[in-house]
Amino acid sequence: MKRVLYFTGYRMVAQEWAGHKLVSSVYFEPDEQGLDLFSAYLRSFRNEPVRLLVDLIEEEFRQVRIPLLRGSDRQAILQRNFAKYFRTSEYKHAISQSVEKKDRKEEKVLIMGLTNQYLLEPWLNIVEQTRTPLSGIISLPLLSETFVKEIKSEHRAIILVSQQVPSNLRQSVFVDGKLILSRLVPIASFYQGDYASDVLRDIESTQRYLISQRIVERSETVAVHILTNKRHFDKLLMRCEQESYFDFTIHEVNELLERHKIEVPDEQDFASGLYCYLASKGITVNHYAQPKERRYFQHHRAGLALRAASIGLVAIGLGMAVTSGAKGWLYNDTIESTELLEQKYRSKYNQLSENRIDSTTSTTAMQHIVQTVETIEGEYLQDPEQMLALISKDLSIFPDIRIKKVEWFLSNYSNSEGVEEVSWGKPKRRNNRDRDRSKPKPKKGFFEIINVEGEFLNFDGNFRYALSAVDDLEKAMAESGNYYSVEITKRPLDIESDNRLSGDVGASRRNQLVRAELGFRVVREIEQDG
């Protein structure tokens, strides 16, 4: 629910908006009873924020040019202009509109202010006394820039004419979509008299002022958009058709509200509902409110931020508690599984010991096996999926190699050539003189080893290419850093110096299928977590 206070210089109107719908509208007269009712109204909704929209005849606009500056220098120039035009007013505002590059860079600034701030004083005193968060004081003419942006016009200058109360007519002038000036003039013919002629006369007066100030050229056509009600729509339409100096567009207020999907309870004679809806939108706008008048609103926003932070901390705490609970459950489940596995192997061990099964494995070795299996189950349990994925990635750059056989196993020594050589007790002794010095030194630990056999597809007899491909494969896998060691166990052609190369190359052998086979062995160390 958004609450908008609308002040026209006499009475205060409090409106409550829920999205596009006006829920309620309450009027307060500027007498003692009205001020008391206004105070009670503000206290009734428990310090929820409000925004104040003003449409005053005591509001002036000036467009000035200042040097393009930043920081304190720019503020000093703005303060001099404020002192020149709004010496006695606390409610003033400046908005940058454009930057012009001539002999020197200049900034075009619209400065605006309230020349009679005492009109707002009794109402703002009540806002202060009730500690109501005031988000801002909004100028209706400047707010109307939002509506003008939706108007598609081929003309540079636009005059927007609207009436929010019966006694005053608001004319706002926009050039290139920016507010230049706005004037609120008295009009007495809203209910009786020639209303259309009075409106046209005031528009022509505004045009003459624009020409005298050289804001528009004498020959330039100005677009005029009039917001009116059903009572005056036809009269204004007939009267405007007689004029050729302006490009008139007349908007019926209720049709305009319906087009913007704004819901109001009754048919409207004035355009105040449109502007109050624009003021109720979610973006916080402030033109005139001073920091001291907005302090409760800042407290309100700080409270919302702290509340959001508290909710976030509670959510994080709950998330951490749930995560810790899940980890604890998984930890307990792991302990139970490990205990069952331990009981299984210990029962096997005890069974072998009691039955004195004739075995080449000693009791001590069997106990070492049980302990090793426990360690593997708890910390080093592996499957060939990751190893095969790494080798497949390395082989993917050699599409003409087909794998025929894969042997994967685990070992506690890096030099085990086959699963039959794996001994979880004492390792078999090897003759160091027979060890190939180019291979890595045997290492004790936990390793997964894979022996791969394959052949080249559609081999055409080019052994030079096949040997080169095998060397490239060995180099790529060795330099990848994914393996402890890589060893080619079989090449397409034995090219060692102590071997003889022989074969038949006659015509009778040409039609026979030539095969190029290869084999390699890869060792990968299993790192212990933690």
C-alpha cells in the first residue's frame, strides 16, 4: 500500500494506492479540527512511509546556464543562484538538463523553489510530531515529465494544460521533453462562463512569453495537450479547431485513466488522480524535502535493512544447521558401514585362524591384508571410471586408434605389470640390474594401473606414421601431468637395435591385411584425502 499526501495550497488530501487502484481518499481542511484529524490519520497506520505531492501557485521555475563544474565549485554556483531567486525559501531544487559545447562547456540547469514555504509548515509540523517517515516532497510540474515522455509528438515544444482544482489552470512547457517553466493561473469559468475561450487565451499568453524569451521561434508550431473532463471536451474540441497556430490534442481524463489501467471509484473532473498515481509509483522521488524532514524515513529504511539482514542471518544459520545435520547423519552412516565391513573381515580372519586352513599366506600377512582393505575401503576406494575418462580424453586426438583390451587393477607398488604380481604383503624382490633406467623408480603407495591393447583402423602399411602416432601419444600422456608413469609396451613395428626386420613384400602379400598393433601401460597414484 502506497500513501500519497496531495496538497494544493488549501486543503490536504490523503490517498492510499494499491498498485493501479485508488483504495481511499480522505480530505483535511486547514482548520484546527482538520489538523487534528490529520494527526490522528498519520498515527493510525503505525509510522508507515508517505510522500507529499504539491501543486502550488507559489512555485517558480528558472532555467539558467552555468559553467560545467563538479563538486564544491558547482554547489557554490548553485547556491548563488538559489540566493538570487529563492533567498527566503528552504525548499529549492536544481536538476541538470543538458550540456552545451560552445566556446566553453556550459550546463543547462533548471532551478525551482517554493516562494511561500509557510503554507506547508502546519502540515509538516504534524508529520514531524507523529514521527511519520516522509520519503520526499514532490513537485507536480516536474513529475509531469513522466507523462510527457509517453506523448509522441513531432514538435520540439509542448504545452501541457491540466486542471487539478476548479480555481486554477496549470500550464507546463516542455522543450525536448524537459520542463522549462510552469505557471498556475486563476480561472473562474470552470462551472460557469466560456471556459474554452479562457483556456485558449491563457495558452496564447504563454506562447507570447515563450517567443519573447526566445525559447521558441515566432514561426514554430507548438504542440498543446489539454487534459479535460467530459463536460468541456466537446467545447474545447470545437474551439481548438479554429486555431492554426497550435497543434492541439485533447485528452479526456477518464479515458486517459482507463488507458493507463488506473482504477478510481468515481468519474473524475480533474487530472489530480493521474498525478497522484504517478507519485505513488515505487521509485522514491524527492525534490524539496530537507534531510531533517526525511530522517524518520531514513530510520525506516535502516530498520528494513536490519530486518532483511536478520532474516538472512537466520536463513544462513538454519542452512548451516541442516547441512551439519546431514553431514553428521552421513558420518554416522559411514561409521556403521565401516564397522560392518570390519566385522566381516575380522570374522573371516578368525575363521581362518580357528580352522587352520592350509594357506601360503601367514597370519601376519592376512592381518596386513585386512588392515589394507580397511584403509582402501575407507580412504582409497576407486573405480576405473576416472582413469578411463582421462585415457579416453588423451586418445580422442587419435581417432584412428581402436582399443581392443583394457586391464585395470590396484596395486601397492608402481611397477606391478599385471594383477598377478600384486602382493599386499611383502613385495616380490626384483633384480635392480634388469630395471630400465629410463622408467620411474618403483614407489610404494597406492596406485591404479591400466594395461591397454589396441590397433590402428584401416591401416595402409605406413609404419612410419603409426610409430610417430604412438610416440606422440606417449608424449601427450606423459606431459599431461595426470599419471605417475606412461610406458609403451608394444609398438606397431619393433625398431630396437638388437632385432631384425624381415617380411615378404612380394605381389602375393600385397592383398593381405596389414595390421599395426600397439600397447601401453599407465600408472596413476591415488592421493589420500586430508
